[in-house]
Amino acid sequence: MSVALLLDLDETLIEEDSAAAAAFQATAAFAEACDPRITDPVGFVAAARAQARHLWSSAPTYDYCRYIGISSTEGLWCCFEGDGAATAALRRRSPTYRRATWSRALQTQGVKDDALTDALAKRFAAERRARHRVFADVGPALAELRERHPLVLVTNGASCLQQEKLDRSGLRPFFDVVVVSAEFGAGKPDAAIFRYALSRLAEPHDQAVMLGDSLDRDIDGALSAGLQAIWVNRLGQPRPANRQEVVEVSTLDEAVATLSAAA
């Protein structure tokens, strides 16, 4: 039987942090153009991000979001579509959360403007939604991997948002199975989501390898489920002293070579 490959989405296949940063910068530029009192776009972005984190972490939905893997930045543009109780609660709260984030950021610039607050909330969502960036090596690497392995996407996050990222990035055709934490009811590093993902394949596989950027969620989670793992360290994070045994690559191309050498 062939080796099944499980892959993470954000920061493994698509750019998340840089896309969000660009959306914040574009939103700040829009705010600066709308109101001449906004003279510190860098500080404005920092304030918006800090307020988003504070409001997100102090909400009653935070424990669920932390478990499923929905960030404060994603909360600023996710539609939270779906019928589940937790999703419905986030959908009801999201307009207030977004207005509060941008209103408080404006206040740091000496601006109180309800119309601009609403415009910024809409602008950020549009700016982030316009940026679905795939790492340059991903398409060719997935095409090569798919010739030899069944591919399973295992991603944390809200269902509608992760499904949108997958569709808008054009990566869906590469995958035999897609598992989103909000749909399953548990997020990485819970071993159950890895086992469930493998159970969705049409045929059993004697070996499975997880490829992801997070040591805690992807690597430790996969190892706890009895899988092998490859750390895709695109951002050059320092390797912790207690993780010397983890196989590390910096690109998906290197992961292809590593898997081929082990075959």
C-alpha cells in the first residue's frame, strides 16, 4: 500500500500572515486617504491588530475558536456561514467585533467616525479576500506528489473560510479528501482529526506522513496519532532544542525530495 500524505493549508501551501499584513496596510492607506487626521498608518495597523486580539480573546467564543483554530484576524473577514451553534454565535457577534476593532483603532489616531468605522470593516474584508496567495513551489510539488500518493488536506479554521481559501487558491483538485476542523468538531493537534482524515480515504494505507508549518499543531499532533511528520519551516523559525529529531524542510520541493529518498 502507498504512503498517504496529509497537508496543512495556511503557511504550508498558502500565505496567511503576509496576506493579512498586506490587507491591514491597504486598509490603513484607505483610512489615511479618508481622514487627514490619520497620520501614523503603522501605528494605526498596530492598534487595529492589538484591539482585534484583545476583543477576540476576551469574548465568550474564544475557547471554541482557540480549539478549532480561528484567529482574531480571520474573524475580521470570515462570513461564518453554517448552522452550528458556535458558528451562529460567531456570525451574530462578528459585526460588533469588527466595528469595535476599527473604532478603537481610529480612536488611537484621535478620530471618532462611525461611517468610517463601518467602511474600514468592509474594506479590510475586501482587501483580505482579494489576496489568496499560493507559495510558488506548491503547484508543481503537489502535482508530483499526487502521482504517487493520495493527498489529504487537514486544516484548522472556520468551514466557510478554509473552503473559500482552498477554492480561490485553485488547490482543491489536488486533494482526495478535505477535512476542516470546524466541520469535524476538533482541531489540530487533537489526534482524532488526523485519524478521521485517514479514515476518509477510499483505501487503507500502511503509512501516513503529515506536512505542516506548526510544530505544535501539525507535527506534535500527527506524531501523537502515530503518523510520521515533516516540518515545512518556510519562515525559518528557530528549531527548539527539544525538537532535534523532527525532519525539517524549508519548501515543499524539499519535502518531495525527502519523501522520494525515503521511498
